[in-house]
Amino acid sequence: MSDETSAVTPAAEADANTLLLELKDGTVTIQLLPELAPKHCERIKALASEGFYDNTPFHRVIEGFMAQGGDPTGTGTGGSQMPDLPAEFTPAAKARFLRGTCGMARTQNPNSANSQFFIMFGPYPSLDGQYTIWGRVTSGMEHVDKIKRGAGGSGTVQNPDKIVRMRPAGVA
């Protein structure tokens, strides 16, 4: 018999907190931040693992602000069949909405996040402490920068770019 250990290696732990977001122009690596938003990170991982995000559009994209996706209807009103999540807002002293930050979209109700998320193109201090931060882009931001922009203040995109595939690292 061998003396096997069930200890999690640092590489396995890193994979468990890494998402790979495939876009038309390349792969984006996102580090999940469960220390900030454990429920939101688990939701994103669960939905990504089941292929929920595959082929969903970036329906709202505003130059200098953010790209929003995660709605299978493409209207900005859809979500998953799972219940909405309670807010996990982080004080600005601990985490801020900067370029590459990943946050959860919601309605006016702070406890309405479900599946929609956004990736920041630049800093946006008015979101700090008002929306849940669940991750940050660690590589591939140049691919996010190429997502087709929307029109007007709403950022609604005609014939939007789509998520090709999104999975936790290490998941086939």
C-alpha cells in the first residue's frame, strides 16, 4: 500500500479558482476571488461547469466602462434557473472596480444577482461597494478589449460578440 495524501497542491488550488473564458479573439484567464464573494464564485463555477455561458452574448458593452454578458436571452433580463444571490459587496478599501475586475450585474435590488456578469474596461469608482466583485482578469485582457461595443448610453449591441466557451481551469 502506498501512503497517499489527499492534500490539495497549490497548482490544483489555483486551477479551482481559475476560469478560462474563450472569446473569438483568444482565451481570457480569470482569477476567482472567493475570499471576497464565495457564493458568487461558486455560482459562476457551477454555471460555467455545466456550459451555461457557452454561446451567450455580450449584450451590453460600453466603451471605457464594461462588457456585460451571462444572459442566455441576450436581452439583459434573463438569467439561470437558480435563485438570485444575496449581495457580497466588498468595501472599497479592500477591492475596487478597476480595469479587468469582474463583477455581478443586478437590478436595483442588491440581492438580485444571478448569472449576468461584467468585465471592466477601466476604473469606475461609483461601483465600489455597490456591486459584488467575484474575479479579475489575469491574462487576455487584450481579447476583452476587442469585444464589439454597443450604441448609445445603454450600450445595447446589435449582432453581439458571444462567449465561445467558459469553464473552470482543468475542466474538459
